[in-house]
Amino acid sequence: MKNWQQYIALVQQQVVPALGCTEPVTVALASAKAAQILQAQPDYLHVQVSPNLYKNGMGVFIPGTGQTGLVMAAALGATGGDADMGLQVLANVSKPALTQAKQLVSQNKVSLSMCDSEDVLYTVVTAGCGGREVEVCIAQTHTRFEYIKDQGKLIYQAEALSTVSQQQVIPPELNLADILVFVEQVPLAQIAFIGRAAELNRQLAEEGLSGHYGLALGASLQAQVAKGLLSDDLMTKAMSLGAAASDARMGGAMLAAMSNSGSGNQGIAATMPILAYAELKTLSEEQQLRALMLSHLVAIYVKSQQNKLSALCAATTASMGACAALTWLMGGDLAAIHRAINAMVADVSGVFCDGAKAGCAMKVSTGASSAVKSAILAIAGHEVSAQQGIVFESADASIARLGQLSKTAMLATDQAIIATMQAKQNQLLS
């Protein structure tokens, strides 16, 4: 029980509403803060971002704009963003603000470049108006203002992250066994807030099922159920609901996702398979809430072993949380959860991230299908043995090794992906 309040605080910190892809939102937030300091719409904006943030921001739609990329995100943040709303900075953008943002972009008043930084979320927006210039830096998390300068003078400097107590909420001994004890025994009222994840992400999925966003993968899968080519079973439901929510989110829907570890797609991946299971089986409110808490906390645990952004697709690894929860809902114990997650490590550990975009719906659906089949395999008593690949006897060890590989061996992959995307962008501009 000693860590239960830390677990609750951790989930409350890492599972929050986010409107739009969180990397462009970071740029929009920095621009909104610059405009707030200027107390005026900027005449120009220059955006500098880390290579990883560049990768995750160039191909995704900005909510309500019909356009993609960090340049539009910066412009819209400056003309209509609310710097006090964090990851929902673009929630209340007006039509006039959107028009002004498009004018800034069309007049080439917004420039973008990459900068070298070990911090994958490093963002600097420089904004000018009437001879005055403001510089805003966000670093280390999607919403943490590192410093603010006005006319070159430092007017704000954040404390070192290690000294900010609320950031130190991941207990060093976090593991699957402790998480399961917590989920099964914590008083329900203390985790009832996780039900909001089901509400927000279900709304997003319903929007995506309209077929008007992104790849329309969720709607396409659903249509094949009606034609008899796909069964209306757990795997299809998990894939279609997850894909539909991602379709809407990556396609610019004006609905917030309940994110996980700074990513809406990770929050979707940790939520929708549980809701798919609930459509087929009658679950009590308690069962659903505990399953959602198990899924989201395991997803946070898995992601905590990785860099915030990397070449490893975090939407698929977040699905390991859903896999744990599905196994538990099917009657599996701790040993079964270990088997299930190990099966997923063997299955999806090679899926790399090539930026946020409509195609992420494909990877969300891949993670959902892997979660379902891995849970089924584990419940049947079968397992991927520790003699195979990067799998260990303990799923905790498998998770740790997967995280280590994402931080080391996959660095070259990440650099190659970013170089490819930058070359494509340069061709489009030439």
C-alpha cells in the first residue's frame, strides 16, 4: 500500500486530455505563450525543434484546420491558442484566428528548422511584433516551459526537472506484480477518474467511424463486418475502435483524446481493446475501471523504460497495457500476464515509428490485434519461451530489455528515418 498514492498520482499526471497530436501541440503551446507575452499577434515566427519532434510533427493534421505540419501549428497557436490550457491549447480557436493563421503561413511569416538537442522534445519559438522579440523554450516534457526571454532578457527560468517533486512519481520498484496488487485491491473510488479515458476515447472512435478522417481504417474494417468478410468479434472490434479513434485524432478532429505518457495514440491503444471487450461481455463498472487502470498503468510502466520519442512505435508498446488488462478480464493471473506481455514483445518489438500521421491508425490496429491474440495465447497456457529472441522469463525483464534496445540499438534507425523524411520535405519545397 505504500506506493498506491504514487501510482494514482502517476496516472493522473500521465493520463490527461490532449487535443491533437502532442508534438505539434507543443509547438502551438510555445507560440501561444510567445503571443501572450507580446500581448499581440506576432508579425513573424521562427520555430526550432529537435529532430524527433520534427519527425512527429510534419505529417499530422492540426485540429480544425484541414492542414498538416508544425508551421500551421505554430501559426494557429500564436493567433488563437490559449497558453494556459496545456495540451488543449487549441481547444477554443476561433474562425478569425484560423484565417489569421493561414495568412501568416501563406505570407511565409513562419519558418521552421531543426536543431541539435539531446532532449527529444526541445522546442524554441521566436516571435516578433513591432520591433519587440520574445523567445519561448519548451523542454523535457510536452508542456514544460524551460525559459522565456523578452528582448533577449531572461524573464523566466524553470527549476531543474530533478528538483520538481511532482515529476518524481515513478517508484523505482514499479513492476507487474505490484501493479496487479494495486489494481485488484485499491478502493474503487480512488481510481474512478480513469473512467474519463473511456468516455473521451470512445467519443473519438465514434467520430472516426464516420469515415471522414485520416485513412478511415476503422470505418473500413467496420464496413467489412456488415459484408460478412470480417467477424464481429473481439479482435475486429479492438482493431476497428482503436483505428477509428486514431483516424479521428490524426485527421484533425476537434475532440480531445485521453492521452498516455504524452501521446493520444498511446492513450487510445491502452483504452479501446478494453471497451471492445466490454461490448462483447457484460462488465460491471468496477471490472471496467480496474481493467482500464491496469492497462494505463502498465502502458506507463512500459513507456517509462523508453525515451519519450524514439524509433520504436509507442502505440504498439502501449497496447501491452491493454494486453495485460484483457488477460486479467479473461481470468488470467500474474503468471498469465507475464506470458501475454512476453508474447507481445516477441510480436511487435520491431515496429518502428516514422512520425505521427494518418498511417498511425494502422499501427494502433496492429497493437490491438497483438494484444488480443497474446492474451488468448496466455490464457491457453502457452508462451514464447525465454530461449527465443529478446524475451526473458519475466516480462519485467523483457520490458526493460526492449526499452534498452529502443534507447541504443535503434538510434541509427531513428536517424535514418528522420533523414528520409527531411529529404522528402526538401523535395516538396524545391
